[in-house]
Amino acid sequence: MNENLNLKDSKHVNLKVLDFVFCYNATSKSAEDLCGFLNSRNIRRGLITRNVKSAVDLFHERFGVYFYSFFYVISPALSREFRPYKPDPAPLLHICSIWGVEPNEVMMIGDSLKDDVACGKRAGAVACLLDETGRYDSPKYANVEHKPDYKVSSLAQLHSLLESNFDLMP
């Protein structure tokens, strides 16, 4: 993990916020704070998930107006029907193409080393691992091929990392 990596020299950083954040923590205080922070800077968010499209659609139905009014529109939202799916870099490269940005201007945030971090690193993006349980502190993950640039244990820590280490521009 590169603790000194800093994108302040980058023109802007766009974020991919993972499905875990929204599907499991969508109404938590830390998710509200993080999304409010991202909204205040007009930071775009996309979704790359290995869930099926119907699960993504169900999530949107359940959170309805709350989701769209508070959390900002997450677009594009790519499910496993997008081929090839992560850990292949194609989904993230597709989002970069739609947004008109280079992969090194994007941060991939996810809770899986083998899917999210690998997808981000293979695409050339900055990768941040959200490891809320400490699962990836185990020695068996010490020699993985794709290591995250950052690792956080909570959405509050992610919020702090983004606020203190990056110049975030839309």
C-alpha cells in the first residue's frame, strides 16, 4: 500500500463508489456524510457490481426518492451483465470513456482485493480497499498481485482520507 500516493497534482479525481457502500450502508450516518461531502464537490460516482441487474434495480426501487435526492445519481451502474465483468478492467475503462477522463484520474473504492482492487489497478486507477472487518490483515493476503494504494476500515475513514489527501474537482 502506498501511503504517500497523492493526487493533488491531478486535474481532478472522479470516484467509483462501490455497491457495498450503498446496498448495505445506504442510510447510515457515515454514508450520508460521505455522500454529502461528494455532492458538495459535484463528484461523479459510478457503480460496478458483480450483482445482477435486477438486484441493482431493486436497490433503486427501495431507496427511490431518498436515493436520487440525497445520494446523487450514480451513473453508469454496471452489473455482471456487462461483459467482461470485474476483475477485468473493462467496466472501469468503460466508465472512464463515458466520463471522458483517464483512468489515473479515477479512484476505485471496493471491499474486495480480487475484484475491486484488481479491476482498479489493471485499469490504471488509484485503488482503495474498504476493509471493515480487518479480513485483509491476514498474512495470506500479504503477497497478492494487486495491492491497494489506500486501505480504510470505515466510510468515515474514507471520507477523512478523501478530504485530507485529495483536491477533488468534478
